Amino acid sequence: MSGRGALRGALVTAVWTLLSRILGFARDAVMLATFGASSATGNFVIAWMVPNLARRLFGEGAVSAAVQPALARVQQQQGAEASHRLYARFQGLLLVALAVLVIGGELVVLGWRAALLAQPVPGEALAAAARAADLEALELTAMLLPYVVPICLTALAGAPQQLSGRFSLPALAPAMLNVVWISWLLFLGPGADILWLPAGVLVGGLMQWLMQWPGLRADGWPLLPRRPGGDPELRSSVRAFFPVLLGLAAIQLNLMIDQILVRELVSEQANSYTYAANRLLQLPMALVGISAATGAMPLFAKLAAEGRREELAGHLRTGVELTLLLMIAAGGGLFVLAAPVITVLFEHGRFTAADTAALTPVLQAYLWSLPASALIGLAARACQASGNLRGPAQAAVAAIPINLGLDLLLLPRMGVAGAGYATAVALSFQFLLLTRMLGALRLGPVLGLARLPRLLLPGLAATAAAWGTTLALGAQASSALGVVLGIGAGVLAATLAARLLLPDDFAQLVAVLRRRRRRV
């Protein structure tokens, strides 16, 4: 990235993203302390997937990727007024689509609930409990569906603000939701009925949207939607996001398959473990994987537009190597520290030591998917920058039957951890498909086998250092201080190993960090 504004925006986004992740951990800890790893928590996780899926698809994914280039193009060619008009019309189109989605979803959910109530009450206690759990999940889904509207409008409001150089409010929105969510949980207190939770979530969604208004108003962007018309730029933007939408839908479908099959093949509360494991994976993914992909995309697009494919391929290899090194180190360290981290973060209130013992192998299984998950972001953006928009979507769709088949095979034999291994294999297959596409674009190979041992050894050093620290600390390893010492030992070992094994790369990285610090 070049330019102080772009660097400042990246740093602001990174800081608020880190804060949001930390608050997210706090939110999950308070959730588990309030409701425990119970059937009610599992029902909420299932219900939350529906609005969360719509947010990722319509809010933060394809729509935002399509509207921002269109706004920039119209602003440059026709002026600010035309760009403001396009944004208002796009907001109107999105609002209509969301209203149809929410109303249709409510009809389906309420109809499903009515059909379930019409069935005779089972005589067996287990069957009756399962029926009650299904009813609660449907009720929570119906209550959470309206959240789709404010959160998607919030994500859309970030596009024009970022064009105007304003990054703070869009980046702060997720943190605001977590603050409201945590406050509402503390107000409800332990033992509360989980059916009260959606009210706090809806308030948080509305506050996220309203807090974007000062940023929009400061540069004259309209706050309210306008009736969508026949604007050719609007039609072009709508067509542009469909390939991205398909890829995002496939990724989210994989996550839904995991959650649903874990619930059906293991137990009603088992998917609360998959939820907690995936939440823990989000911190290294946000700080390394997502940051690497987001930072690389402008450079990839510039080099592809100028036809400098050899340079693009070189930067892609550098990004893949650095991301792999960091992810192996983070994944290995977290694998060793899984039980202490879970104890410190989650073992409070109704989340017991037995839940920690059950969640630990689940997290360790999902950690095998961490490298492929991060590398997919880089590979997909290189494909998209080179004009192959359908390839990443096709790779994501192709991974679905792999994940589904392995879920059906492993869950009955291995329990919840089987979903983690299934995800790891499916994502690795997806990354391999992307590497073949990059080869066809003359951007491969993305990883040199000769350098692979030197890229893996820092991660092994971090893992060994974290493991040695936990052995030395004994029972104290599961304290907050023990976790900090374990992480510190892993980071130090990985840094020393990288400096020894990759001196040129290490020196170049240090120089870049120093140069950026001077610019800031």
C-alpha cells in the first residue's frame, strides 16, 4: 500500500479489529458463564448463523466489494453529487432486498414452528427434550432475523466513508456490538432465559448503524435510502458481486454444514464447542490471514493491471511464505496452549473443567485448518486481481462435498473434533485448486519446496518452547500469567529461529516495519 491515508486507514482498522476480537472473547466468556455449554447456547448458535450469514454475504462481502469501486468511478467521472445519488439508490436496493429476505425468512421459520407444534408431544423424555430444543432454536431465529437490516446497512455505510478517508467509525462498529452484547448479558445475569438475549443484539445492531451517521454526514453522503432506479452504474455494480457472492456463500455453507451435522450427529449442545473453537481461531486469522490478504490486494490489482505478472507472482510467493510461517507458529503454539487458554478465557460460571476437557480436542482439530484458511485469502485475491473472478468461487463450491462427506464419516467416530479435521481437509483441497488456477494464470508455483523446511522450523520452535513452558509451570500453566509466559516463549523462539534460518527475509521485514513506523 502507498500513501499516508491508506496506511493510516490500515492501522486504524487493525487496531479496532484487535479490540473487537478481544471484546469478542470477553463476550463469549460472559455468554458461557451465563448460559454454559448448554442446549440453550447451542440453540442460539444455530439461530445466530442465519443473520450472521446474511451479514457476511450482503453486508461485508459481495455488496461492499461491488459498491465501493462504482462509487469511486462515478465520483471521478461525474462528480460528488452523482456518487451520492448512486449510494442512496444502492442503499434503497439493499433495503428492499433485506426486507424481502427478512419477511420471507420469518414466514418460513414461523411456519416451521407451527408445523412442529401441531405434532403430538413425544412420550419419551429424550424426544420431548429434542422437540423443545428445536422450538427454542426456531423462536431465537425468528427474533434475530431483523438484525440483518441494521448490520448490513452498517457495512454498506463503511464504503463511502472509506472513500472519504474515514476509517474509524466503520472499524469501530463490531466493537460497539460486543460492548452492548456484554452489557446486556451482565444485566440479565446468570440463569436468565436465553430468549431475552436477541433484544440486546437488536439494540446493538441499531447502534452500529446510527454511529455511522456522523461520518456519512461529514462528507455529504445521504443518510437515508432512495428508490432504486435504472441507473446503469447500479446495474453494473449488482452484476459485479454475483461471482464473489457465490464464493462467500459456499464458504458459509461449509460452516453451516459443520454446525448442523455436529448438532444432529453428536448432541444438541455439541455445536457450542465448534462455535467456541472457531472464535478462538479468529484472532490469528484476523491479525495474520485477513491482514495479509487485505494488504496484498491493492498491490496485486496494480501489478495485474500493468501486466507485471512476474512481479505479482514474486510478491504472491513472499506473502504465502510469510503467512505460512506465522500461521504455523501461531497454530502450533495454540495447539500446545489450548487447554490453558480455554481455562483462562472460558472456565467461569457454568462453563466447567469438563467443558474445557471437551473443547480442547475440538480446538486442536480445527487448528489444522489454520494455514490453508489463511493462504486461501491470498490465493483468491491474486486470482481476482488477474481477472479470474469465478475461479475462487468454483474452488469454494468444490470443497463443500469434501467437507460434507468427511463430516458424515468422522463425526460418529470422533465426536465434535471430527468436524475440525473435515474442515482442515476441505480447505486444503480448496487451496490446492486455487494453486492450479494460479498456475494457469502464470502466477505459480506459490510455494518453493526447497524453502519449506526453513519456513516450518520457526513454527516448530514456537511449539516446542510453549510446550516446555507449560511443563515447567505445571498447574500454573493454566493461569493468566502462565498463558502469557507460554505465548511469550513461543514468540521469542519463533523470532530467533526465523532470524537464524531466514536472515535476509527477517532483515527485510524489520526494515519494512521500521519504515512504516517512521511514516506513521
